[in-house]
Amino acid sequence: MIQDEKQINFPFSAIVGQDDFKLALILNLVDPLIGGVLAIGDKGTGKTTLIRSLTNLMSTQQSFPFINLPIGVSEDRLIGSIDLEQLINAKKEVVNLGLMAQAHQGVLYVDEVNLLQDYLTDILLDAAASGSYYVEREGISRYFKSQFCLVGSMNPEEGNLRPQLKDRFGLSVRITTPTDPKVRQQIIKQRFEFDDNPIEFVANYKNKDEDIAIQIERAKKNLKSIKISDSIIEYCSVLAVQHQVEGLRADILLLKSARAYASYLNQSEVTTEAVDKIADFVLNHRSLHQNPNQQNPSQNENEQPKESPVDGNTSKEEKIHILIPQNEFNKPKEVTTNTIDNGANSIHNNKGNITTTDTKKTVSQYIATDKFELKTKRKSNLLKQHHIFLIDSSGSMMKDEIITYAKGAVHKIAEQSKKQHTQFSVVSLFDGEAQHILNQTGVLKEIETALTNLKTGGKTNLAAGFKKIKGICSDIAFHHHLHIITDGKLNAEHTLEDIVLAFQTYCKGIHTTQIIDAEKGVVKIGVAQEFANRIQANYEILMRATVSETPTPIKR
């Protein structure tokens, strides 16, 4: 949606402690073809406040749209659609503008961009990088300009963005909570001043915002006149190689961003100082030096890596198949190695002979150009089990002792599921919010205590519960089983469609789901049952009788 013009936003120049983010935004306003900014940071650090302040900053322009992209946006709403009624009845080709076209010459903001569907993120990034796109619908092709400043924000606690998509963002900045007490005090004072008298506060910073806006407009006009020498191009390429980036996107963006920065400073040519100033914005999310999975070069070559608890110890029943490609030195064959207690391997060759040798030595005998495909057969039962209970403790659950039955159902499932390596978590829906009241415990007594202290009242907000669950089920060492106990009486602000979309967005890490319907009465609305059908979950009715232990896996 387009930002309400009557809304008063915090002044851009008044924001303290986010200098890098402010500079990255300015560079994209100077040159929208840089491809946007990805802000990665802690919650409550003012990311959204800064982004919305751009409307104040560019208020001198006649048209500076600010488009806030909802997470559940459809493809037609994003890129545009054909008015079929007009096409069929009036024979007119009427194209409804998409949000990307509406954001032309402005800002398109995606909060929690890591939760947006990947193919929609691809479309956004393509348009941001090229400055235009086509709508192909019903045999009609239309061209739209879409030069906008794309800004995405995300909290890593709610899931990461795929590396392929992260690389498509032109710049990235890391937003951290300020640790300097003086800076924190200044932020708090300014916030109070703004909340108490926003009109006066904005007026005090109006001149500073106008100066920055004039500087940006001047930089946009002079951008193409900034000189880039061959030595600067070489400097950027060497910098990209040193950080082991993939592709040439980093080289190009180093030059584009440095040129925009030089133009913003009213310089005539790009300098190495300008490149150094913006280098982190371009390289932070692309450099292999930042990859935690990269092997430490200081590690001893002879030192064998420790096995992770996810994989478990390699047993005698696990086999590693090494597929050796055909080349002039050998013929295609499959070598099977079985791990035995003394660390050696039994290699079965085509003739059925068995030779005991060392795996590392055997593999090193092949030439360096050979490629090996390792396939490990792993038992699924090595994964630990994690049961997550999402309990609706809203006001409607207090009637007829429904919440008491719900607590009994949780306790029964926990008793039946109690095995070695089994963990339990509890999330409560109370007063329109979700509260994580118990985190991964194997002690049944702790579950009883949490259920005893369970608060009840207010409205049901399942979407908030699903968002909370996303962080709980991020550990891939577990099979996560979700048990939802609710009467289906949703918050009036949410429809069933909203709840289904929230589940599909936040609960991708769930292995199985069970809906326990707590709705009572002769006449039922049946929302819980319909929800179970929509997400293909196991459905049961809450009764005094035993609730089944293992739900049906979701078919995705």
C-alpha cells in the first residue's frame, strides 16, 4: 500500500546510530540501479523508522511514492494484471498497475523480506536491477518503468534469506543495538520529544532534511559525469578477488556505489577512499570470508573434522558410495567403503576381492581432475523428536473447563511420546499474543508446572503463534511435531486465509502437524476442522479420552 501522506514520520536527519544504513539508502536514492539495500539486524533497532523517514527526506519532490509490500502479496498485485471484465465486455486493454510500477521514482519497502516467497523476491530484484519490467498477460504485453529504491529488512532469528537472493541485493548493512549509553539516551530523548510534539520536532529538522535532499538531487544530475579511471577499476577487481566473491556483480557494484558516493560528495572522480568507504556494503554479504562453513585454513590437514551431533557417529551399517567418473586412467566403477572399528576400510572391487586400506590414501591416488560424489545413507531415527504444543488459552477456552481438558491432552501426549532424546516446548496464545512459556525440556514435571501456570483470557492470535514457532523449529537435529489445541474462534482481525498463509510461511520446518479441536456446543463454526483440511494435518476432537500420540505427516 502507498504510505498515508497525513502520517508524520520521524525526520531522517534526526536518527542517531545508523550512519551506515543512512548512507546505503542515500546511495540508492542517487543511483536506483545499485539494486537496493538489505538491512539485517536485531529487533527494535529502528530499521522501519529510518526507512519511513525517507518520505520526509524527499518531500520536496512532487511525487515520491512509498510502497509498503505485504508479505502475502500475489504476483498479479506485485507486477500488475489485466482487467478481464474490461477486456471481455468493453474490448479495452486496461492494465492495473502493480506495486513495482507504483513505486517508480520512490521506495519499495519489504519488511521481513526473508519470509517473502522466493520467486516474488526474484521478480523484485530483477526489476530493481534493470529499472523496468514487462507484464505478459492474456496475450497482452506492457512495459513499465520501475526505478525504485528497494529496501528489505529482516531479523535473522526468524530465518535467513537464501544466499542466491541475498547476493541479488546491491548493498547490505548490519544493524546492531547501540551499546554506548550516551547514544541510547539520546535516542530515547528524541523519541519522547517526537511522540509528545511530532509537528514541532519535524519542523526543527526540516532544514537539515532539505539540505540532504538537495545534495541527493544534485548528485543524481551529476552522476554520469563522474570519472572512473582504469586504476580504480583495477582496485575494485583486486578487492573483489581478495574477498573471494563469486561472479562479477561485486566489481560492478563497487564502482556504481563509489561513483554515487563521489557524486554525493560533489567530487569529480572516484577515489580509492570512496571505494573503501562503501566496500563493506557491497562485500559483507558476498565475501566467502564471512561463510561460517568455510574450512579454517589453519586447521591441520591431518586432523579429521569432528562429527556433528546431527549426523551422529558413522555406524557399520552406513555406507559411503564413491562414484568414480570414466577417464583415460580408469573405467567407470563403484567403490563401496564400510567403516570398521580400526579406522581402515574394506574396498570391494569388481572381482569380489576385499582389500583393507586407508580411505584418504585411496582417494588421493586418483588424479585431481576426478570428481567424486559422496552419498551417505543415514537412518532417520537418529534424529531427535521435538513435540511443540501450541495451546489456545484465550477467553473462549475457559468455558466448560475446555482449557482443563486441553492441559490433560498435552500431558497425555507428553507421557506417550516420552522416549530418549525427546524434547517438549509449549507456546501459549493469550490476550492476542503468543508466549513461549517452555523451551525444549525432557522433564515431564516442567511441563506440568508450565501448564499449571498457564494464563487464560483475551483473543486468539494463531498467526502470532506460528511466527513464534518458526524460531523454535530451526534446529535441524530434530523432527519437529506440532500439536495445535484450539476451539477455532479466531481474532476478528484474521480470516482463515490469513491463518493458512501464516502457517505456510512460518511453519516450513514442521515435520508433522496435529489439530486438536476444542470447540464445544451443539452448533459449531468448524474453523479448526477446516483449517486442518487446508493444511492437510491430522484432525481430532478434544475429549476426555486418549489423544493419539503420532500425527499424520503433512503432504507438501
